[in-house]
Amino acid sequence: MAVNPCTPGALQRVFEADIPTPDSFPNPILQVLQVKSLAAQPGAPERYRVVFSDTQNFIQSMLATQATAHVLDGSIEKGCFVRLTNYQANKVKDKKILIVIGLEVLTHYGKQEKIGEPVSLEASQRPQALDRARAAPNEKASATSFYGNKPAPAPAEQRGVPARQAQPTTTARSSAPSTTRPNIYPIESLSPYQNKWTIRARVTYKSPIKLWQNSNRDGRLFNVTFLDESGEIRATGFNEQVDSFYEVLQEGQIYYVSNCKVNFAKKQFSNINNDYELAFERSTEIEKCNDADDGLPMARYNFVQLSELESIQNEGIIDVIGVIKEVGDVASIQSKTTQKSYTKRDVTLVDKSGYSARITIWGNTAENWETQPDEIVAFKGVKVSDFNGRSLGMLHSSGMTVNPDIDESHALRGWYDGQGRGETFQSHYAGSSALRTNEPYKTLAQIRDENLGMGEEADIFTTKTTIVYIKNENFSYPACLTPKCNKKVTELSEGQWKCEKCDITHPKPQHRYIMTISCSDAFGLAWFSCFDDVGTMIMGMTADELVELNQSGGPAFADAFSQANCKTYVFRCRAKMDVFQDQQRVRYQVLNAAPVNFALEAHKLIGQIKLYS
């Protein structure tokens, strides 16, 4: 029979102390029920949330950075046992938070399945908390919870899409009053190996009822997203559960939910960050919670700045927030495969990173769009696409909230009203030559070793390289002034420049770059040709301005080349076989260029390093 080394009742005794410290109950032994990594900003250290159990109660805990090494080296796993050597027991109103600073992993006990049926430490205190809430109904909740969530505003304070205002009063399959609810579990602790649990969570999304059909049968289904302080989970109801629960569950409301089946999540149908999902059954109980919110969040976001879209994998699912810059007209497109017509609307979003992005809205949301330019919108669970560079699209499961009452929204409003309204924004829109900093870089040695450009078709690649020499002869040509012509013009006489293509004579040309540069990386050296847009970026001035410096004499011309030299760029290039003086050679042309984004490069390096850990 397995040994139970845990210290029963330790968690309750720790938090009953007037000054909760390790001296109150030194070195308790606890079992690990769950370990979860928290999303961290690029460059920030990894943080971990751990659920500890003393076999009677369990509690959410945060590992201080001093203790995360035990997770990184694999010592702390689900089912193992630890002895806490240094910790801090915090109380924020009725929330109990254990900060673990030091611990010892008791490897000699091995790993076991969950011992006993521990209940949430907070659940045992909920009746007292509710009594206090009834005694002081006007008392406001804490401004910020342990998880960084502010008290939820009334639904009327922010607009969600789609909006559902119905306020159900019925209770579905409910028998126990809320004040005696046992076994309140955090969402992130649910697994297929548990039973007799109840979650207390807010509905943040409810889908329309959908019809499904296969070769054998058909039916109806809907899904909702539940959220509590620990995380999110998706729940799906089929057929008779649609009748039982669809009208009961309303967005923005809080419910007690129990007796659902916990399955492994089908990631192809869900963008929720959870390994599991719920299925409503005949025995499922759902009761609306009429208690105080206790700071239960309205939504959970992990925002990505628009400037970082290039680093996101194609078809990745992200959250973004920004200011509406432009709203396009409603359009209808037809699917080539199904021949069905779909309604869409393109909206342009901008943020503080200095970038804009196009997001496509579909269906009824596109038709009933009322949000105006300059309003702030938070999008949850939108898909990143490679179409025309980098763009975003809403899915059936995506969420959207206009002017949300969150810190990121308030910061955006202050920035946009103060300076952002008049700024010029970079766009991710481009064709096949678009710079894709999320692509793996080719070294200059790989370009040669892989024979890029030796085939019938041109090869496109991305490389990070440093300019080591710029030819200062024949760096430009006189071009036609007609828009989109760019053909070379011939000087007939002073003030007479003729374009043979347009058959027009201009008083002067527009000089355009046609530069040759030598570049190097740690593995080799190569020559590249650059045209006007890239040349302007490299030199920091137009070709006309550089020609004027050359004609004026003096040192400014040579200084311009010196200042442009020895800088590192990310190049999007084309390799193509060329014939020159009856000899074949591969020419490398820079199609697009960008200075190195050191924050993005560091983030990529972190990802590469993790592949070796």
C-alpha cells in the first residue's frame, strides 16, 4: 500500500495564523496536483502556478523565481511530493494565495495518483464570505486580484459582439443552494481523472446553435467558454442538452457547473488554452450564481502587438487590441469549393507599436457592424494569415469587445488621443516579396550549398547579413517621371530628358537607385543588387539627394557611404540564374529590407534555445 506522506490540515492551519509565516506551521509536506506555465512577456523569466494538496484541501500557489528551477529540471511533476521550506501565505479579502519561495522535492516517495478528495481551501470559507457580502451589500471588491483582474463592470459598461441581453431566472437541474456548495474547483485543476467537482465560472462566449450531419445521423450543438481566476475551458452541448441549457447560459453571467464529462480537447475545433474540455450530459447541473462577483474576470487576454505579427506562425491564434482606423464596406464573396456566398468586412486596426493590420469580420457581425473609427476593440482568438503579407481573421469562436474596461484599453486611449491619431503606421500588406522575419534565415554559405537560383524558377529566401562594402559608382540611373514607368530616360540636351516608352520629354529625371553591395555573415560573403526602395533605406536619403551630393564635390558624398556601411539588416532576396558575357551566374537581388529588430531577434533566439533544452 502506498505511503501518504502529506501533512493533513496543513494549509488550513497556515492560513489561520494571525501572521501567516512558515513559523506558523513549519515545513508541511504537500502533493502536487498540477503544474502550469504562465504566459510571460518576451525576455521575462518563466513563471509557474502549482496546485498543492494536503489531502484535505488544495490551493493555488505561485512559485517564486528562486523555486522555478525544480520545474525546469523536471523534479516537480504532477503527483510528486514536496516539503515547503520557505513560503508566504497571503490573504487578499477572501482569496488565499501561497507564494512558495523554497521547497524540497521528496523524490523517495515517487509519484502517486491524487490522494483523497481535497476541496478548495477557499470553498470552506465561502459561506462566511457570503454572510459578509449580505451584511455590507455596497462594499466594493478589491481593485486588483492576485491574477491581475479588476472587478467586473456591469455588462452595460462595455459592448461585446454579439450582444445578448436576456437575463435568465430559471435554474437547470439544480438542487443545492449556493451557500452550501462543496468542492469548488479551479478550472485549471479539472482532468478526466476527477469527479465530484463543481466550478464557479463566468460565461465569456456562447456560440449560435449549429446543425451537424454525418453519414449516420444529424443533430444540433452549441458551445460556451467558461472562465474563472485560474483559466478557461470550453463546454459543448448536443441535442437535448441544447434544449436544457442554451437559454439558461448567458454571456457575462456566473454559474455553478458540475457533473460534466471531462474530455481531451479537440484542438482543431477550439482555440482555448486548455488540454481538456467539457461535455454537457443528462446529469449535468447548472445553477446561476447570484453571489457577489468577488473579482471574477470578464475575459482573459494574452495580447500580441501588431508589430509582432511577422513572428507568429501562419494560422496561429492570438489576441489583439487596437484602435479602429478604417472600416471597409460590406462585401460578398463566393467559396470556390462550396459555391456558398459569405459576407465579409475588412477593418484596419492600429496600436502603439506603430503598425496597422487588416482584420476580416464575417457574417452577421460584418453586416451589423456599428463600431466607428477611433474606438478601441479587443479581439480574442483571431487567426493569423499569410494572405497579402500578414492579416487577421475572426473565427466562429472568436470574441470581440468594444471599449473594454481593462488597463490595456485605457493605455491605448491615452496614447491615441495624445499622439497616435496623427501618426503614420507601417503595414504588413505586401506581395510574395514581403519581408517575413518569422522565416528561418539562410546563411550565405547555405545559399551556395543549396544551389539557390540554379533551377528554372527563381528562389526566394531570407537572410540576416551585414553590409561591408557599397559601390559608389553607377549607383543610380535617370528615370522617367511618369508614375509607375521608372524606365531610363536619355538626355537630349540641357533640360530635355526623353522616355522612349512614354514618348514624353521631361525637364529633369528622377534618379533611382541601382546599387551593388557586398554583404557578410559568419559563414560567407556575397554580392547583392538593390533597387530604389531598398537603396533609399540603406543610404538614408533618395538617389536624387545622393546625386546632388556627388555633383557638389566635398566630403559629404563619401561620408554618406561611410555612414551606411557596416550595418546589419534582414533581407528578403531572390536568387536567379543570369547570363553575362556568355557566362552563367546566380544574381542575388534584395526585394525587401528591414533593420534588425533586436527584441524580436532575442525572442527568436529564446525559442531556438528551448529546442535544445
